[in-house]
Amino acid sequence: MLRFFRQIRKNLLMSDKTRKYLLYALGEILLVVIGILIALQINNWNEYRKNRIKEVGILEELLEDIKVNKQDLANDRNAEQTFVNNTKRVLEHFIQKRPTYDSLSHHIRLTSNSLQFSPRMVGYEELNAAGVDIIENEDLRQLIIRTFGHYTDLMVKQGREFEKFDNPTIDLTPHIVKYVAVDTSEIVRFKDEETGVELTTYKLGMRQYDELLNDKEVQVLLHKSLYNRINRMVQSHRLIARLVDLEQAINEELKTR
């Protein structure tokens, strides 16, 4: 093909038909430019198509993040409710100066339990690696950033690993240790039916109980612990609602693909 065009150009030059040659040359240049533009357009289209495929993959991974995190948050909220009920029971017991009972040491130990939300962030990490602009829908992009980049991170930082500067559930531990002791006279056995894991150990018992009843600092820490736990439950509820909203928005976006 190139040999054919060169032959035409040579014939035009030899025949001294300058005007026709110039027109031919301009036409040849125009064809080359059009060819380049078409190639660029095809390349841009291919890149766009690949980005959309990657975007769909990230959105699907985000849906999996949301599914796992909703379940974990619901589980944590239920566990936190159990801890709240237990802490209220122990606090009321101390305030009313009731006598000790067999499982009191166990209930006291539970007051120092604290949770740490560890979210699944696979999809969000993939999004950050690819660049957030890969999400074509601006509203959806901002919703993802707010939900995972702010609200989820805020929930993580309310857990035991980040609240050490002011976490009454952790501050309770050294106080509780003073009043709880291992009772070697009685053996207790635990077995998890689901995993089959068994544990044989000694029972925890109370000591210096009268002193514990009059320990105002323990009562204050229990009271603060209740507020912290309830706050985490509220934040868990709100984050679940935000995850549900994001889940719906992603599903609506995927329907357009």
C-alpha cells in the first residue's frame, strides 16, 4: 500500500502537477492524522472499559466488606448489651450493699471486658490503591469515603486498643484484681459445644468484700463504663444504618452496568 502511494507521488512530481501533488500530500497527512485520532480513541475506550470492569470489581468487594462489617457490628452490639446488663447489675449490687453470692466474682470480671471492632476493609483498600476517582458516580464516591474513611474509622477508635487514655473498663482491672482471688478449693469446667474446646480451672472467689462495697472509685468507674458501653452501642447502630444506605447505593449503581 505504501509503495502504491509512493508511486503516485513520484508520478505527480515527474508530471510537474504541483497543485495535484500538494492536494494529494495534504490528503495523505489528513489520513495519517485521522488514523492516529482513531487509534487514540480506541485506546481511550479500552482504558475506560478496563476502568469500569475494575470499578465493578471494587464495588462488589465493598459489598462484601459491608456484609461482614454489619454482622460483626451487630454481634458486638449484642455482646455490649450483655456487658451493660452485667455492669448495671454489679453496680446496683454495690450501691445497695447486698451480700456476696457464688457468681459475683464472675460478674465482676465481666465488667472489665472490652471490645475492639476490626472492620473488613479489602474493598476500600483496593479503592485507595486504584484511586478514588475510579468510582465514576461522584455522590457514591463521597458516600464510600464518608462511610469507610470517617465513620468506620471513628468506630474503630472507640475500641479498647484506642481508648486507653480514658477507658473505665480497662481502668477497672487493677481495682477488681484486689478483690477477686483464685479459689483452689473448687474446680470449674468449661466446654464450647461448637468447637469442642474444653477448659478445667479453679473458681474465682471474693476477698475483702466489705472493702469493695465501700470503694467509691470502683463505683464511679462502673458508672463511666456504662456510659462508654452505651455510646459504643449507639455508634454501632448508626454505623450499621450508614452501611445499609451505602449497600443500597452500590446495588443501585451496579444495576446500571
